[in-house]
Amino acid sequence: MLISRALCSFSLQVGDASAFLHYWVLRVAFSGATACVAHIDGSDLFIANAGDARAVLGVQEEDGSFSALTLSNDHNAQNDGEVSRIRSEHPSSERKTVIRQDRLLGLLMPFRAFGDVKFKWSIELQKRVLESGPDQLHENEHTKFIPPNYHTPPYLTAEPEITHHQLRPQDRFLVIGSDGLWETLHRQEVIRVVGEYLTGVHQRQPLKVGGYRVTLGQMQGLLEERKARVSSAFEDQNAATHLMRHAVGNNEFGTVDHERLSKMLSLPEELARMYRDDITIIITQFNPHVIGAQRQEGQP
């Protein structure tokens, strides 16, 4: 009874509920998303990546510091293998147009993604879907747009690249993050921040001032501010939140500026993308004793 009433209310609000649902399904198809997934089987770690998200392993060295080991490849114009793959899948006549300004057909940054069917479906299929679809699609300029030099689709694939890593006792955690994270922080900085949070050991780095002219008084103020932050550096409930705080609130001196953090989080949605990309973070921590035991069990 409650479900029937809900459907009735939904229909009254949007008209034809099935048409509305059809519209949103197609909108999802015309939108795009990248993905990076980890599968752990004993001491075997598999990464499946499609797009420009990234998986980076935090490795603890003998001196207690952490180093970064990247386990995935970005699928974009900075990856020579991806550029060669894209060009090999299309005629030589499209060599200059298939990748322009480091983007697929001059538009899309990642070379692998889910959805974004306007880079996959034929023009005929796109037109047929739009003509037979709900009226809302006809009013959406994004769905009606056909990329330039669109001759031999599909140009985009969602097929992931699979990599494998044999976990070791010194492999302490895995960070999977969307491109917004890696555009903001270098991978080594990401691993350092997470490693310090998980171990509770804060290894102070040299204070960065870049090319700024800083007086002794200003330098003293920066050092005192950093010292005060150390005592509250691990107040976050989990490592991902802690890393997000650094990614969004990091200033030119390499420290978290809480005023900057507050302003960045308060930006309206239409302005936020001008200052930062979307950021998604997943952190998995490994037990070195369990990994060591599993490796011994797996030895012949």
C-alpha cells in the first residue's frame, strides 16, 4: 500500500513516471565516470582501473618513513601506451584529430570511462535514441551534441587495465583516489600524510616558503603555528577524512590552512569546479603479520 501511494505521488509530481525514469537512465548513459577497484585475495592484490583515478601503495621503509608505489596507470594523453592504443584503433586519416590538445577528440580528458555514450555510440544510434526518448532529452544540449571529427566510433572504452602486486609485510596501506586528489597533492605527500596519521608519528618536513620573501618574525609565526597543529593533527575520525583535509586546505607553505579549508568547502557548486575537481578517497590498511603469514603459507 505504501509503495502504491509513493508511486502515485511520484506520478503526480513528474507526470509519466516511466518516461521520467527513462530520461534519467539515459542521462546517466550520456554522463561519464571513471573507476578504480582493488581486489585482495590473501597476499595477492589486483587493481582494475579505467580512467584517471589512481591506486598508490604506502610502503614503510626500515627507517620508519613511507614511500609511494603506484599500482595503476592513468589513461590519458600523458600515457604513451594509451595514445598509441587510441591511434591504432582508428584510421591513419584521423591521427591528427582523434587526440587534440591532450583530449579525446579534443574534448574528453580520460581515455577510458563508463558512460559517455556520445563517444561510443554511432551517430545514427544516438539520433534514434534521442528521437524516441522522452521530451526532456530534446531540451538537453549536452545529449544532442555530437563530438567533432566523429567518424569511426567507439572512441572510448570502459575496459579496465588489470595490474597485480604481491603484498609484502612492509606494504602498510593502499590509497585509491580520483584525479582531484592527485591534482592537489603529489603521491609522495599523500602517502606521507596517511602514514603519519596511521602511525601517530609526525615526521616534520622542512617548512616550504617557495619564492616568497619571509621575515624572521613571519617565519617564527609559521613555525609556531605548525607546532600547534601537530598536537591536533590526528583529530580526524579516519585517514580518508584526514587526507581530504590536507588536499582541500593545503596552502603554499605545505600546511593545512583552516580558513582556506572553510572557504573551499563553502564554495557554491557552480564555482567549486573552478578551484578543485571532485575528490573521492578510499584507504585500506594492511596487517603486516597477516600478510607475512599468508606469504609463508603460499610458498612451495
